[in-house]
Amino acid sequence: MRHTQNRNLITLILGMLATVSPFAIDFYLPAFSQIANDLGTTTARISLSVSSYFVGMAIGQLLYGPLLDRFGRKRPLYAGLIIFIIASIGCTFSKSVEVLVTLRFIQALGGSVAGVAAMAMVKDFFPPEQSTRIFAMLILTIGLSPLFAPSIGGFVAIAFDWKAVFILLALIALFAMTIVFLFLPEGQEPDKTVTLKLMPMLKTYFSILSEPQFFTYTISGSFSFASLFIYVAGSSIVFIEFFHVSPQVYGGIFAFLSIGFIGASQLNIFLVKKFTSNEIFRFALFTQVIAGIIFLIVTLNGWMNLYSTIVMLFIFLSCVGLINPNASALALAPFTKNIGSAAAMMGCSQIGIAALASVAVGLFEAVSILPMVASMVATASFALFLLLRGEKKMAGKIVAADANQNAVIH
């Protein structure tokens, strides 16, 4: 189903949908101290609400793919956004960190439909020769959201309080749902032949995981990608609690570090013209591990200050920006069918592993920079171990990646 009219409007709507979950992740980070004070807990415990959101996103990646095919695009989208709105409002009534963590999980289960639907609807509304450009625009939009979300969230939290941040998230989702209802065509019609039975879906996912190249680059890439989520979960603790910067300054630092990640992912577009995805992946992962070890040694000796921490994180996260798209391209390269299921499995693995890794920040009751740095180095080092082991199993038989493929990032 192709719609030749209003394509610019459709592109804007899809971009808006793609940013719902990224905003929900980053928007409330500057308010961690406020939330911790109100709930009588620590900011490290509040960071578990970031991890629970990641877990909800991982599960949502697998759930909404079949639902959007079976019931059409709009009905699952409305249902998910309504769940997101209710959970967002519910967060404002949280009386304990446990309730907040649970509601954030539910919020993610609802909100993850927006990004999945946006990606699915690109092929509904745009011909193949245009879809690559639209995908690139959506990915860039998702990547740019961390530049603005913490800064806006910090101003809202200071001007009102942390509850206003969640109210604003609910209003954003309500606005998105209204725009979809009024201006977005239906897209693909419901397909009743799509099965929602568990066992056939599990068999497909198991066969995908059995592909050595998919397993190697998905799992290795996911552990490297986990360092980004650890940083997101721990950044508020490090900069606001440990270095004592204001929420506004924290938002600026967060935006600056996002430039490293986004800039590297865009640089990759030019690098793949001269190097293979595997060469870029290996170089970036080795660089990430070496930079991480240096970061850890300097931290253990107490030599880090605010500025050197920002520099080291910039280097570390820039490596993730190169690793992520090439890992995704290499993981999907062997498949000529079940590409949608493979992409869903890859997305679930990326976010699921990253979510579990980010829990360490909260469980260790981090009050310094060390737990975050140690966790980031551990995941990156394990990613390198998995790559080297996987390369032995593949024995050099690596299917070349499509340079146009890209990863969907938070």
C-alpha cells in the first residue's frame, strides 16, 4: 500500500513515534535526586527504573512485530500508547522505588510499540528506493533525542518537580496518538494468516540463534552496546552525585557525549566505503577495550576529574557508535528469509543484555564512578572474548554485510 500524497507529513509522524521511548528513557535522568529524596531511597536504586524500562523494551521488540502484522498498524499502536500514558501517570503516584520500577517496566511495554510501528510503516508508505533514506532519517532522529531530552527534563524538574516530567511524557504520547488518528493512513491491512502461537515463533527464533555469524555479532555487539546502557543508568549518579554538577549542566554533558556516539555512527557511512564491516567492528571493539582498561586504571588510582571523565566517556561511547551498526549489518547478512524475525531477535538481545548489565549500577548502590566504569569495561572485554571465539567457529567464512544496513538505537 503506497501513499504518494502527504509523504512529508507521514515522515514527520513516523519520526515523532520513533522518539517516544528514547525520550522516556532520557527525559527524567536529571530528576533522579528529586525522586530519590521523595521516595526515601538512593539515586542508585532509582537507576533500576532505567533498567526495568530496558527490559520492557526488549520484550516489546518481540511482542509487537507479530501483533502489528496480525491486527494492522493502528490498533496495536493505540493500545500500546494508552498503556504508556496510564503507566506514565501512575509513576507520579509512586510511593516506593519498587512501584516506580514496576510502572517503568509497564510504561516500556506500551511505549515500545511506537518505535516498532514506525519502522514497520516505512515500507507501508514508501517505495524501496526511498525507504533506505527514511530509515536513515528515523535512526538519526532516535540518536538525536538524547541531545535534548535530559536538558528539557532538567528544566521541567527544576521549574515544577519530577512528577511533571512524567505528566509531560503522558501528554507527548497523547499528542502522538491524536496525530496518528487524525493524519496517518492505516498502512498495511490486518493479516489473519500471521500466527501468534508460541511454539512456531520460538522455533523460528531458535533457528536464527543457531546461525554462527548471527550469534557471534549479535551477542558480541550486544555486550559492547551494553556499555551505553550502563552509562545511561549511571551517568546521573556520576555527574550529579559524584561531581556535583547541576541538572542543567548534566543535560549539557549528556548532550555532548551523545554527539560522540551519533557522530561515530554517521562516520561509519563513509568508513564502510573503504573498509569492511568486520574490519571496522574489530578495530572499534579493540579500541573500546583498550580505552576502557586505561579508564579503569586511572579511576582506581583516583586520577579522574570531571573533564578527564568526559573525555574518556566520549572515546568509549564513540567506539559504540561504530560497533553498533556494523554488528547489526553483519548479524543480518546471512539471512535471505525471516529477516524480520532476525531483526526482532537482534533488537531483543541488544536491549535485553544491556538491560541486565545496567542493573549492576543499581545493585551495587553506586555512589562513585568506579562501579559504572568497571561494568562498562567488563561488558566490552566479554564482547571481545565472544568475537574472538566466534571467529574461530566461523573459520573466516563471514557473509559480507550490506553497507546500507543500520541498527536501531535507543
